[in-house]
Amino acid sequence: MILHVTKRVSILLSTIALTALLPGISLAQTHQSGTASSTASTTMTQKSGSDLASQLQLTPDQKNKIRGIRASRTRQINAVLTLAQRTKLQQDLKSGKKLSQSFQDLNLNADQKQKILAIVRQSNQQIVGTLKPEQKQKLTAYLRQRHQSQTQTPIE
């Protein structure tokens, strides 16, 4: 049972990691009403996202599509969260807390976790769908390298 929960958390964190990799793809900052506004992400996320974005050489059209996907994803996730959870997430992101840690601290119930995971997976598929084949290869290589470095340091 613990292995199953650990696997689900690992999958959730992996999908959230992809959303935080590219600038303009991390969760948008939300007002208390839950509407999307400017991007709120940590300096580390912005730096790694900028490196990846420059490697992928996204076109302006791709960037616009990704922004739209991100905005839609943010609205959908905000609909799943309670007002208190949205407020806490916004505060955590403003303070520079990592996105994955912020989600863990929200005390999401099983239904919320499942819904958010489905939303993130769908948006990730849409984002990957905007990439050209050579960009997909670069993204895959980047994610493999990142996964290998994360597996060397176990998450507690």
C-alpha cells in the first residue's frame, strides 16, 4: 500500500516538474478569486526553465500556445482547489517555495490529487504536442537527465 502511494506521489511530482520546466508553463499566480494573472515561480525554476527554453528554441507561436495551455490548466486546477488552498499556494509561490513542495503542503485529498494529476497530464500532452520532433527529443533527453539526477538523491 505504501509503495502504491509513493508511486502516485512520484508520478504527481514528475508531472508537476514538467510544468515547471519551461518559462510560461509553471502555474500562474492566482488572485483570491482564483483567476490567472502573471507567472509566479521560483528563481531556480525560472533559471532551469530559461535554459531549457533556449535549448528547445521555441517559436513565438509555440510560446503563445503554451501560455494558453498553461492558463487553461491553471483555471482547471484552481477549480479543484478550495479557496484556502488557492491562497496558500499563491503565498507559497510568492515566497519562493518549490512548486512540488507547495502542492505537498496543501493537504490535497485523494480526489483532488487524482483530478490535478489528470489535468497536468493532459496539459503536458498538449504542450508536448506543440513541439517539433527535434524539440521533443531535446525535451526527452533533458527529462531523462533530470530524472537520473533526482533518483540519485532519494526524496523523503
